Amino acid sequence: MKDRQEYRAAGPGGRRRRPEVGSGGTGPGVRGGGGPMRRPESGPQRAARTGETPVRPVRGGIGGGHPGMAMPAEKPKDARATLRRLAHYLKPRRLRLVMVLATAVLSTTFAIVSPKILGRATTTLFTGLMMKIRGVPGAAIDFDAIRRILLTLIALYLASAAFGLLQQLIMAGVAQRTTYDMREDVNRKLRRLPLAFFDSRTHGEILSRVTNDVDLVATTLQQSVTQVITAVVSIIGVTVMMLSISRLLTLVVFISLPFSVFIMRPIIKRSQRYFAAQQRTIGNMNGHVEEMYGGHTIVKAFGMEGDSIAEFDRINSELYDAGWKAQFISGIVMPLMRFVNNIAYVLVSVIGAVLVTRGRIAIGDIQAFIQYARQFSQPLVQVANVTNVIQSTIAAAERVFELLDEEEESADPESPVVLKTPRGHVLLERVAFRYLPEIPLITSLSLEAKPGSTIAIVGPTGAGKTTLVNLLMRFYEIDEGRISVDGVSTRDMSREGLRSLFGMVLQDTWLFSGTIRENIAYGRGEVGEREIVAAARLVHADHFIRTLPGGYDTVINEDGSNISQGQKQLLTIARAVLADPAILILDEATSSVDTRTEALVQKAMLKLMAGRTNFVIAHRLSTIRGADLILVMNEGEIIETGTHEQLLDRNGFYADLYNSQFRAAGADAV
């Protein structure tokens, strides 16, 4: 319950998000704070500045590749360094990797030797039959020898299958354990990353690195690595066996290889362009469908269904065109390779027949050689395919390691100060902060919030209101100055201890997929039914909860669409009531409820705020007229302070804001 106790009240708006992600420095108490979060830079801006490759759509889905055709690989930036780091993860399991190599060699060797032994059975059968036809006295087919050969073959096939199974079993453990360690490192890293990291990247980019990239590494370790080992052993083994049968026939097979490469290379190069276009179009299709279905109400309200369908048809046509060409061109590869191989088989058969008639080679060896010739091209295609897969895997691992190399937030003190009985006295002394080094936001901010007082923070969008809250809770580190609670610097506390002093009710609600009871109790761990119900009653949520089909056991779905926005806001307020924090942060907490409910909730909030230090971020200035102190912020600075009446009397910035809202409300009423 450690992660859940770190955040004492309502979390951010948006979709379900588990607290483990970024809980060390961000977590569910941050996003969706009071309106738009000031971000250091957007994902595309960061990509433009750093040259970082933008996150790509998930591979797979529509299309795919031909079995003999590899998908275009994404090239890593520094493959050698990435492989060294991957080897570091594999190092604790090097003994098992040696066992995988040994079992792969044994399994493949037994499979390769089998055709040669089967050829002996054919030779024994053919020799006995020919001797009987020629009328050699006492001639007969040596069925005992054939039976022994067949029993030997069965034993070899069983041994090959057993070692192959053992190889897969060991490699599965190695792959899953390795990626388990990688996920653990990524999870721990996310807990230590500052909020700036999450604000400068999209959720999709982070999730892609944590899930898709790590999964690709796991799949490659389990499948592609063993395929490479098997393919290499097969190529070497088959070549040795063919040379042991006939050097001339082996030369014929090798001569056909350049023709295969000559045919495949231009086709693969051309098809890769269409595969890339197909993947790009799939990304456009997924984005369009998600956007249209996510905002289908707005699309219908503005009558834009026709435009949406037309755009879908356009993207769908592009996808059809690119997918058809990619599949058709890549599908040509295998028939052409079979054509070249069949020519080689004809030459092998003709030359082999001549050698048999001259007594230079046994007929069983010709049978074995033809099997080897057919086996020879398969591992080559496997290696070609796996090369591209491994290249993409290295690029995926590189993205994971880039995340692991991100700069972490500063460590907590070794012996953090713990406030056992916090009073809620907050002091900011000449605080300076900037998201970007070249753009100052807060230059010299001083503020004192006495225990039990209510501090309202107002100002236009981007003035720094939510930034101030983020600094109080150390979601961002200040550049200069000092912030203290009850005389103790926030830097001398652990982040968990500091944030346990705060409760937050944000404008954008955050509820996870679970029961209403679990959502209200979020952050408190074990709590009794009576306390949950009391918190709900205090904010006038008990009545609507009991009208739901399951009451407090009603399960909120993943996007919270089975209850209204106002009801979600009431639940987050009840969560803050149950948390019982020393310092309360309210960010337009009643913005999503109707007027009647707002009046009831305001009364409940007054009870909740009693005896606590309260920071209220407000856009509707009528809601903060009773605050002990109002801070008017603009461009990161406090430009006016005072009570509601004092600020109106000054007829300054606050008065302009208040009067503009009053006039707008009057115009709406008219």
C-alpha cells in the first residue's frame, strides 16, 4: 500500500492509470491539476531539439509480411553499446545460455545426420533388390539391417525432438527472466523520474517503451536467438554432410545461391518501401478511428459524419494500395526462390544419376543429398528474416536503455525529517523556478500560509498557479529559494512524507476501474465501511451512490463513463475528506457539478477546510470571496495580495478579472 498512501486525495483526470508508474516523483496526484499543465516542451518539440526518433506505431496488425519476407527493420543508433548492455542482463544466465547452445547443436546435429542414415536404408534395399533381379544366388533384401537403421532413425528423431524441447524450455526461462529484470528496472526508474519527464512525453511513447519494446526483446530472445543458433548449425552441418557425399554436387548447390540473392535483393528492396508505407498508413488509420470514436458525440453534434467517413475511405484506400503491393511483391520471393532451387534439384538429380550409374556414389546418398539441398536454403531465409528482427530488437532495447539513462530526481535525504503532528504552516522564501533554462517563470516568490488559513490563488491561464502547487509538493524542484512546512525545509523531508501532508481535489477527476468503495478509500489502505459512508455523506454523495445498481460495490468502468462528471467529482471530494490531510489543495474542485450541488459541496468543503491550511486555485472568483488571503498571479509573479474587498478597492488586476466575470455573468443572465 506504499504507493497508494503516497497520494492522499483525488488523482488526475483522464483514463485509468496505475499508481506504480512514476509514483516516486509524479503519480496520480499531478496530471490534470488546475487546468493545463505547463510543460517544458512537447514531444515533437523535444524530438526536433534532440533529434530523437519519434515513437513508432505498434508493429503488426493489418498486413504483416510473407513467411519468406522480413519486415523493414528499424536501425539502432549504437548497436554495439546496446548489445553490451543486453549482454549484461544475460550474464547471470550465461550457464543456461551455454546449455541452450549445446542442446541446439545436439538437436540440429541429430536431425542433420538422419537423412544420411536413411539413405543407407535406401541403399540396402536397392542393393538387395538389384541382386535378386540379377539372379545372384542367395540374394535377399537385408530386412534386419533395414530394421536396425530404422530403429536408429527413430532414436535420432526422438533425441532431436527431446533436445529441441529442452532448448525451448531453457530459453523460455532465460528470455522471460531477462525481460522480467528489465521491467523491474524500468518500473523502478519510472518511480524515480521527475514530473518533467512525463510532461515532455506522450503517454503512448512511455507505454510503448515499457510494453512493446520490452516484449519485442523477450520474443526475440525466446524465438529469434534459437533460430539463429539452429540456422547457423544447420548451414554448417548440411554443408559438411553434402561435402561428405559429393563435392561436385555441393558445388552445384552453391552456384545457385548467387542467383537467389540476385533475384531476391531488388524485390526485397522494393517491397520494404511498400511495407513502410503500409505501417505508416496503419498508424494513420488507428489514429483516425480512435479520434473519431473518442469524439463521436462531437462529430454527430456538428454533422461531420460525412467528412469522417470520407477521410476513413481515403486512408483505407491508401492502406489497401500499399498493403496489396507489399503483399504481392513480397509474395513473389518464395516462388522465384523455389524456381531457382528446383533448377538446382534438377541438376543434382541428373548429375547424381550419372554418378550412380558410374558407381561413384550410392543411390541412398543421392536421396540424402536431395534432402540436404532442400534443407540448405531454409536456414538462409531464416537468417535473413531474423537479421531484420534482431536489428529492430536492438533498436527497441536501445529505447528502453534511453529511458533507463534518463536523469532522475534528486535522492531523498538519508535521515528525512518526519512531521508527526503537522500544523500546516507553509512558507515560501524568494522562490525561483523555470521549466526551460532560457525562459524564467517564477523569479522571486515569497508567501506565508499560516495554519488554518485559506489562500486563494487566481490569475489567467499560464500565470503559474498550478506550478506553485507542483513546487509545494516537490513534483518539480525549485531553482532558488526555500519552501518549508512547519519550519522544516521540504528538501529535508522524503517526498512520500511531504506528500502525505497534502490532500488534493483537482478540476479533472481521476477514478480507476474498481468499486466506488475502493475509489473513495484510495490512499488510505484499510479503512472501515462507516468512515467511507461518512465521507460520502459529508459531500452529499451517499444518496446517488445508493441509487446505483450495486451501491458502494458499483464498479466504475475504465473511462468512468457509467457515472456523470459531477458524480465523479463528488467521489474525489469524498476521497479527500477521508484522507484527512493537514494541508488541502483545491483546484476548481466544484467546476464539474451543477449549481445546486455546488452549494451543498461548498458547505461540505467549508467543514473539510476547517482547521487546515488551504490552497484554493480558482477561476470563478465568486467562489473565493471568503478567503483569508488572495494571491493574484501573472507571468509567474504575485502582482497583488489582499482580501476580496481590499483587492476590489484597489481597482487593479483582480478587480478587472472580477468585474469581467461579473459582466459576463450578467450578459448571460440577460
